[in-house]
Amino acid sequence: MAEERRQAAEKIRANDRLGTVALAAAALAHEIANPLQWMLSTVQLMQEDLAGGDTNAMASWKHQLEEFRGEIGRLASMLQDFRTLARPENLTLAPVPVHVLISGLRKIIVPQLATAGIAVDYQIPDGLPLIHGDADKMKQVLLNLCKNAIEASSAGGTLTIKASAEAENLIIEIADTGTGIPEGLDIFKPFATTKDKGSGLGLTIVRQIVAAHGGSITYQSEKGKGTTFRITLPTVNNRYFA
């Protein structure tokens, strides 16, 4: 019975992933179309300048080429994130203590916190249950959430990383004191973002990784006061997931 439930849950996750990939593919086509049209028009103008022997256009070309470089980099990042989203999550599962995840995370975010002038509050008690997970993938999830929290906060703010046990699950919360998420924005939807830069696929990938672990992710946000993400993960003692 437990195996049947596990297989049914896996089928639902696979269908959800395919639906997300299809939605992302449609959005990606739209995101790429506009800059490609701009690039084509700009190249045509450059060709006309060359054909007409206009050597005074060099300064304008230099500026345009710099814009090209930035836009190509953005599109390349977007395509890489889409490839990540489109691939099924191949997890290397093992019992993982939450302290291992936080320790690996801490090394990466400390310099970012110092640069941004943001304090960090770790609330990780001893004796928490192990998760049955892929340590590298889960570090990717936590790093993405922490980077978003840092970018949403201003100097003097606080990033809180909290873990607790609830029934047969481990709960990890990432909270910031930043600007909050605009009401009505589905941040897990492909290409939904409040950033000027970025692919808009980061949180979509985060949700996919968490779902592949048999877990879930939700959030609460208040404008001007901050956002809290809550990840629920099955532990090694969770027979349904095992």
C-alpha cells in the first residue's frame, strides 16, 4: 500500500513537472522573441551604416555592442535555467542532517551578508531528525532562497534561518525583513520575478527540487515587512516517503 501511494505521488509530481515545463517553454519563447527582434533591427542598421560608409557611427556601435553582450548573457542564463527545469530531478538520496545543509550554506552567504550589511539569525536546535535527501540539491534550494532574501532586504535588515520538527517532517524557514512580494504575483510561475535581472526561473526550480524530495514549499509575505518561505520535508522515519 505504501509503495502504491509513493508511485501515485511520483506520477502526480511528474505530471506537474511536465505542465510547468510546457508553461515555461511558452513563456521562454515570448521572452526571447522581443530581444531577438531588437538585435535583428540593430544589426540591419549597422549594415546600412557600413554600406553607406558612415564611419561616425562607430561610437554608437560600441554602445550597442555592449548592450548586445549584456542581453546575450541574460538569454544564456535563462536558457541554462530552462534546461535545468526541463530535466527530471535525479537525486542522490541519503540521510542528511540539517546542520550539514546550513554549514554548507553559511560559507557561501556570509560574504554576501557582510557586503549587504544584513545580520543573520540561525535558529537550528540540536536533535532534529534527518531528511532523506540530496544534500547538494537542497543546498541549492536554500542558497536560492537566501540570495533572494538578501537582495530584497536593505542594510540593517535580518535574515533568519530556522529549522524545527513537526510530526514526521522537518521544517526549514527562511525569513527576511525586506520589501515583501507584491500581492497577486505568483512567484513560482515561470518568469515571474520582481528583479530587474535574472531568469525568473529560480523559484520554479526550487519548488521542483522540493517536490522531488516529496516535500512542499509555501510562503507568507507582507509588503514592507518581509517574506518567510517554509519548506516541509519528509524525514527518514516518514514511511510514506520511504
